[in-house]
Amino acid sequence: MNPLEFRDPARARELSEALERTVSAIGRNPVSVMHVCGSHEQAIARFGLRATLPRALNVIMGPGCPVCITDMPEIDEGVALALQGVRVATYGDMIRVPGSAGSLADARAAGARVDVVYSVAQAVELARQSSEEVVFFGTGFETTAVATAAVLLDNPPANFSVLSAHKFIPPVMEIVSEMPDTRVEGFLAAGHAATITGSGIFEPFVARHHIPVVVAGFEPLDILAALLCLVEMIRDKRAEVANMFPRCVTREGNRNAQEQLWKVFRPIGGRWRGIAHIPNGNLRLRDEFAHVDARKRFTIDVNALWHRAPSTLVRQCICGNIMAGIASPSDCPLFGRECVPDQPVGACMVSSEGTCRIWHQYGGVPDLRAPATDGCLRCVPTPEGGMA
């Protein structure tokens, strides 16, 4: 199939018009839905999809950025290990995420060995090429956790271990749905995670909360078609799971990957940065893998880091409310001022999948239908807290 078929402007206009009609038929303003995937937010911003959406449709980015929801104590563990002389390898976005007393970038500036890697396999290769201990600080949801599991099942070198900050998405959807201030009437689920778990994993959630879930891909037409399916179910008061990414996702998912994931990891409760304690939301290594679990292999002294309190700016950060769908980046007094990509205050401005970083890069929600007199796009706050 020609990939441009998923970016066909004529078909996109048809879907946008159908969305407008369907949202109008619901008769509420706004109709609020949430996606829980940073890659969805990137695609929505990159292709300017919000400018084509009905004004009465509020598409909120939820806690779908794994970097953003990595809690401060987890960052502290990585920083403490690095300052204790252990070589730490992690993904690039994690380097600058602030903990209680600095980031891994700060630790590296102080002389610690901190390596940026693009995969867990690359971290294993660092260990193979060295005699020193290498700890992979692993973050991400089901897709990256499966890669970590595969490496640990493949006899890694004796000097390699994992500090897991991996997370599991379905439990946080439960928490968001139960928040008193939530406005969410339906969810878009991440297509790449569902390739592992299958779309069927969302069926118990839908049965409990009577909120529809649609699995979506990442091309413009994928997202528009999934949104249309979602608002149609909201209009018809149907709480179901729909798979709008069938070229990659099945109901059962990848059984082999699931087997590897749950052979290595177990879900436990833990706090997601700025949001809440999420039962079964964190993935930790099972006892059988204690020999490659950095938390059991090393004594990690985080107390030495806690002599410094978070700065006043950090305390003003509202990343938690943004990820919970209660606020938008434009609601934050720091956004675009004290907090910018070169000097991020909060985790949402650090990651390329963070809402604040994406909105800063792409200008919030540009209104392509109302050009300013100088020919530039207008970006101003909307009543819903977004930009238009």
C-alpha cells in the first residue's frame, strides 16, 4: 500500500467534515477525549490535525510520555548510582529529566559515566566491550519493556544489569477515569503498545467504566478515522473497544512478546510523576532476575541527594495536571518563559514526546482557518485552555 494513502488530503477533509457533523450531533461543548501516547501527540502536532478538528472536540494528551511520568525518586536512583561510580546507560531524553537534586546530565557534568544509547541492545554491547559494571536505566511502556525482557532472556554479560522504570499503560487509564475533575469521555489507545498487548486488554476497562476505547495508528488518516469512530460511539452511548489499526494490531496481540514480558517483569504499584500512585502501573524485575536487577545488585544511596529541596520553579510546574488532562501547557505560568526546551523546568518540556515540548515546538493549536493579517498563523489561548 502506498504510504501516502494515509495522508490523502481529500480523504482527510471528508473525515474532518464527518467529525464536525458527529460532534455537532452530540450537542455538548466540549466533547473531551484523551489519547495516552506521546507519538499520537507528535503526529497531531506535526500534521496540524487540531486545526482541522471541530472546535467543540477537545483532544487531550494524557500520561503517554514515559519520560514525563518517571518519578523523581526513580531519577534519583539513577543519579545516585552514577555518582557512586557505576556506569549508567539510558535513552537521550532521560538525561535531562530533573530529580530531587539534579539530573543525569548534572551527574555527568560532575564526572560520572553516563552514556546515551538508542536501544537496550546497545547498552548490552557497552557492557560486552568493558570490564566495568554497566546499568541500563530502562524507561518506556510495554513496547520498550519487551525489548528489555528479550535482552535479559538472552544471557547478557555478567557486568550488565537493569534499573527498571518501565511502566504499564492500562492501569493509569483506570486512575484518570476515576479522577473527580476528569472530562474524558473516550480514549485513543496507542497502536504500537497494542501490537504487543492486543486490543482485547482494554475490554475489562470498558466494561467497568463504560467508556469507549479506540486503538489508533499514527498516520493522519489513522488518527482522524479513530477519532471519528470514538465520537460516534460517544454519540450513540456505546462503550466498546474498536481496533482502527488492524494492519498491525489484533485482539490477542503478540503472544510470544507477552510471554517474554511477563516472564521477566511483574506489575507493582508506584507513583507516576505528578499524577498519583498507580496500582500495578510500574514494571519491576521478578525475583528470578535478581542477578540483573540493579536495585538488588547495588546499594543505592539516594539519601545523600536529598539535602537540596526542589527549586521554587520546580514547585510551580504543573506537569502532573497536564498529563492527567486537567490542564494544558498554556495554563502553566512557566510555559515558554522560564520553561523552554533549552532550560526545561518540568519533564513535559524535556521529552520529544512531552506535551509542553511538542506545543512549544509546533505552536500549540494553530488555527489554519483564521490567518493573521501579516500572513502568520494565530496562536492564542482558547477557553478550554489550549491554543488557537
